Amino acid sequence: MKLNIFFIFTLTVFCLNLLSQTNLKEAMFWQPLDGKNIQCVLCPRECILKPNHTGYCTVRINLNGKLYTMTYNHPVSIAVDPIEKKPVFHMLPGTKSFSLATPGCNLRCIHCQNWEISQRPIGEIKTYNISPYEIVKMALETGSKSISYTYTEPVIFYEYMLDIAKEARKHNLKNVMVTSGYINIPPLDELIKYIDVFRVDLKGFTEDFYRKLAAGKLQPVLEVLKYLKQKGAFIEVVNLVIPTMNDNPQDIKKMCVWIKENLGDETPLFFSRFYPMYKLTNLPPTPVETLQKAYQIAKEVGLKYVYIGNVPGHPYESTYCPKCKKVLIKRVGYNVLENNITKGRCKVCNTKIAGIWE
Amino acid sequence: MQYKNCRYMGIAKVIFFFAGLLLLSCKNYKPKHIFSQIEVDRFNKTISFKAYLNDTPSEKYFIFYFQSYPWIRDYAIFCSSAPLKELQTALALIDWELWNKIYTNKFSPQMEIKILHENQWFLIHEIMKLKNLNTYQTIFWGLPGYDEVVLNDGYYVSRCSGCELLPLEQSLILGTLQPLNYKLIKNLKGKEIKIKIKFN
């Protein structure tokens, strides 16, 4: 009997030790199925995982009938970026944002610009061991005003992001989630309480585009955007314009109309330039004329804050007052040269400008 | 007399008023902008920066190198400690359309390069003889497909520790370029050199 207790105790200590060494943390949002199979319900893929198998994201694993996240405490990239790099233009312009990512992704974009960390197996990538508390400490030490969950898809490091975001709130740091919006509503609901800006990629406006280029679906992303708006979250939308893939003016118009009707005309919208990347190197960079055309379409539809991204120095990188048309924030690349917003209003005509300014 | 003084005062007030207006309108236009290591004069389309002569024995393919792809440093005659990202932004600030052409079409702009030597500005051909200069080889401007990975120097973790980008980068960047085959006329060794480039 004594030997049995000793054996169980030793085994428990060994297992706990193993868990702490591999930094596995039990995941949220999953349900048990028959036998030891389980289903992850974090994102619309809703993967069914056999024992010892990972989900599509490659970083959530079924161990002994429980779902664990393998990325908790394991950032792969950490940097102090200008907030303009996200891009987020309507929150604390000119400030630093402490940015981090862990490996993995729940989409398979063939033009991914961070494929080295999002699409490679987790075992191939060197990561750090940093707790949420330490992340917040580092953010404060670097003078950052916000923490951005970015580079890869933060949905796949949900628990880590949530704990950092909670800790950040205690220290008056803002939270920015740079996401594809590929997440189920219940986990999103929990997250909304702590995220200040959702910077969502609306990659295209057809199911065909999502299926072929991202191995995903458009509809769940639209549902997420609508839900965020309904809950009063602040959203900025980015559309990467890829020549011949999603640059059809009719689709761009449909997207702009949808944004105006469902998210409101004050939603900032970026048309970003594509550069050949990862598995999509056969296409040229997006011509500036295409981006300008998309800009005109969005303005004609009635969106107030439209931008062109990845073309440093372009006049449409700057924010203009929707009423008096004066430059509110003049930008070149990630640099803010001029800021004419005071207390969230245009200095010239006192119009209220959507965003988080203080 | 009193009447005349009053009239002069009136004119002076009007002049002061308009001068004030002019000053206010000029306040927002800043022709000079200083990044951390590059000074930009938007009005004269000029950038100024400091560099040092790179006297390593390897062949040189570019005149100027800015901090970016570390292996290119050896192939440049002058190296600046300013980041390439800063140079890219500086040019975009001067003329974003010119920058766009250079970056996406490998367009070679007309440049007037001056180097400060013993308190006197010299044109580059007065400082060195260059045999094979293709204007594209004046400055290494970066590569759209790789810059996103390489120029994000904030990363604490090397994102590309396992992949073999270098041979690809090398073939894309050096490709068919000829070595510059240069000869210095002035002695610039061991000095920090001030350089001014005007874009035409």
C-alpha cells in the first residue's frame, strides 16, 4: 500500500515536472468526445483531435483526453514597434507598441509575410520562456503604451494573450489584437473585455479567395466583425490587395458597402500593398494605381477614414478630417510628422475623430 | 505731423499682421527633418549622413551601404551606421513616387553626391575614380521580398535560423553586377565622412 502511494506520488511529481518543463498549459474552449478524442472549439475549424495529435494550428495538443496549448509562455518574436506598423492609425499615434507572437497559425495563407514563424513546425523554431507578468514588465520598461498580439495569429495563443491582456490592463496598457478574425464567438466574447483595438484582416471578399489563398472561410470572419461591432469594440480593417486575386473593383465595392453597413462609416480601412512573398512570388507588387482606385471606391461608398498601406510617403497614409479635410495626422512610413488631434477632436473644426487618443 | 504718424502706425500694423499670418502659415511646413542618423532637406531634395570608408579587401559592388543585410557590408565602399529603413523613409519623405519607382522597378535616380573632405565639399568623382559604375550600384536600396524579414531588427529571436536564404539573397542582389573597380584620389582612411546626396 505504502509502495503504491509512493509510486503514485512519484508519478504525479514526474508528470507535473514534465508539464512545467514543456510549458504545457491546459487550454480553454474544448470538449471531450468519445473515448479520449476531444474537440477544440476555439476557432471555426473545430478540429477533432485523437490522443497525442495536434489541431490544424499545430500548437494545441490532445494529451490523455485533455487539450493543452504548447505556446503558453513561449513567444518566438518580441519587438518594440511603432503602433503605425500594425497598422493601427486611430489609437495613440506615434507611440510604441510592445509586440509579440508565438509560433503557429490556424490559416495557411500562401502569401504569408511571417511564414517563418507561422507556418513552420513548432519544433523547428527557437522560442523563449516568458510569463505574462514578465511581458507586461518588459512593455513598461520599454516605454510602450500598448501590447500588440501580432505577426502570427494570436487566436492560437489565446490563453497566453488573455493572461497578458488582463495583466496589461492593471498597468494602464492598451491591448491590440492583430488578427484574421478566425475565432469562434464564445472565446471572442471573453477577449472583448480586455482588447482595446481589434485590427482585423479582411483578406478578400469572396469565399473563393479565402478557400484558395488562406485555406479558410470568409463567413466566420464577417460574423466576428459584426459581433465586435455589436459589442462596441474598436475595429480597424486591413485588406491586402493582391493583383489578380482580390483587386476586382466590384468585389472591393461590395466589401466597402458591407463595412459601411455593418461596421459603420467611421471604421478605418486600409488597402495595403502586396509584395511577392512565401508561395506567392509569381505575382508583381500591387501597382499604386490599383490601391488608389480602391481608395476612391471606399471614399465614394462613404467611408471616412481610408488609407493606403505599404507605400511610404503616399499622401493617403495620412489621416484627414472628414469635415474640414485638413491633415489631422501626417505620416511617412511609420513616422508621425504632425498630429492635429486634440482631445480626440480636429484642431481646426472641432469634429470628433473616431479612435482612442488618450 | 500727428496725422502722418497715425497713418504710418496703421501701415506698420497691417504689415505686422500679414507678416504674422505668413509666419503662421510657414510654421507647419518643415523643410528639414532629422531622423536618428539621416538629415532630410525636402526643399532641396537632399539627404545628409555620416559613413566610414570600408577598406576590406573584398570586391565592391555598391558605393553606399546602410545597416540592413549584414553580408552586403563587405561589398560596399562606404558604410553608414544609419538603418536602411531610415534611408527608405527619408527618400519617401522627399518624393514618394521616386521612392516607389526605385523600390519596385529598380529605377536608378539621378544623384549628385558630395563628400566633405578637409572642410571642403567634393563631388564624388573628385574623391574617387570609378570604372564600372552602373547607377543602380550607387546605393543598396533593399529588396521588397526580403526587407520585411531582414529589416525588422527589433526581433530578439532570429526568425530565419533554419532556412537558407543567403544564396537566394546573394543571387538576387549581386546577380550580374560588375565590381566597381574604384580608386581613391583623396585619403579618407580612418575618418568619419560626411556625405550629401541630392536627388534630381
